[in-house]
Amino acid sequence: MADAPRAAVVLIDGPSGSGKSTLADRLLADWPTDAAPQLLRLDDVYPGWGGLAAGAEQVRTGLLHARSAGRPARWRRWDWLGLAPAEWHEVAPDRPVIVEGCGALAGDAAAHADVTVWVSADDTVRKRRALERDAGGFDAHWDEWQAQWELYEVVERPRDRAQIVLEAA
């Protein structure tokens, strides 16, 4: 990452449980400390379990479009306990940003990024990882989320927008 632009934008997309968060964490840890990126997890943005498209749209327009246009970029956190929108977060225009989550490559998001990554894994492995990770919190919502994901994947074809494709083991 030593050659990364000072304000690089990295988008990491893929289905639940594929390893996006792990990749983002490793990328963040290996980034040069003089230009540490801001990390945005779409899990912090989705407005509830039915909010894949809305969360992706908020990041696409409020962060990526704004940043590309030189305007202040921001995103709004979703309070999962209160089930309501929470505080806004500013994104510094002169620092790199990593966006990871289902829907990161929605619409024209890739056009506003320096690096686009697709991470996938076997469906059985993904489901096991996702359900274990959330210690039961995701169990009742898996089918709803997976249906949104499958629609997003068919309509948007995000894998085709990725410069780097990784198949997690």
C-alpha cells in the first residue's frame, strides 16, 4: 500500500460471511501509519435488516459522490439497539477510506474508487461464519438478508465491477 494515493478509496464487497471485514482489518493494519485510512463498515449504516439497498445508497451518494465532487462527505450510523438513525460521521477528504460491506459496489460506486475488491466463499461456509460471528443475532434474519443479497447480486452484478476478485477458503 506504499504506492496508494493519499486519499485513496477502497471498496470491498461480497456476500455475508465471505471475509470482507477480515480483509478490511488486515488492509487497515498494513496501511502506512502516516496516512491511516478511515474504515466504514456498511453494517454500521444499513437501516435495519431490510436496509441493504438503502445503506449502499447512503454511502454511494453521501460519501462517494460527495467526496468525488469535493464536498464534505458523511454517513449516518444506524442504532441497532434503538432501531433508529443515530449520529452523523464526517469523512476527512484528505485521508484514504475503506468501505466494506454488502452493497459497497452498488450503482456507480466503483467509478468513485481507486480499488474495488470482491470477496466470496462457499455458501455453506459463509452462512456458518456469519451466524457464528453474530452469536445468534443474525439467525432470524438470514433468509431476509440473503434474499436482498441475491436480488442485489442479480440486478447490480457487483462482482463484474471488481478489479480484484478473491475466493476465501
